[in-house]
Amino acid sequence: MGDEGMTAGDALCYLLQRDGLTHWLSQRRRLHDVYFGRDYTNLIDKSMAALAEIRRTTESPVAGAARRLNAGQLGAIYVGRMEYGPRALGARSILANPSRRETHDLLNK
């Protein structure tokens, strides 16, 4: 991780100080989402297809995650484009039941 996002924040801070709040607010536009990064979905699908123990399902992410966690399995959710920035999570999550001792080893495997 780095602090590459600080330069954008610095520039915005400068513009706010230079132009004032009234001008700043008049220039605002609605931000519909923050997913300006790359979409790795096809690459992830292709990589996972080579692994026999990992497969993509058509289940609802919530229902599938709940079922897997209850069964002591691992799960992952990845949807569309990533957020933009050095600390972007990328609309991706690895889900695991932390109450099981085996979870640590499964995650590392």
C-alpha cells in the first residue's frame, strides 16, 4: 500500500482554498459509484477454472455465503470493476468462518 491518493487530495484542497466554497459547491456533480478501476472478473474466472477445488456458482452471493460459512467452507465474492486507488478492495471479499481452527490453514492453502 502507498499514499498515491494523497496527491489528488492535495490538489483538491488547493482548489478549494483558491476558489472558495461557493465556487466549489457550484461545480459538484453526482458521483454514481467509485468503481473506476479495472474489471478482473474474466481473468479471475479463467484462473479459477484451472483449479478443481474452486468453482463459480450462480447462487445469490448472500445465500451462498451464508450456506458456506455455516458448513465451515470458504467463499469469495467478486463483482465487476474495482474501486480506484492504492487501497481499493475491488468489490471483492474472501469469506471464512473465524470460529473454526482449520480456517487459518484453509485460507493459506
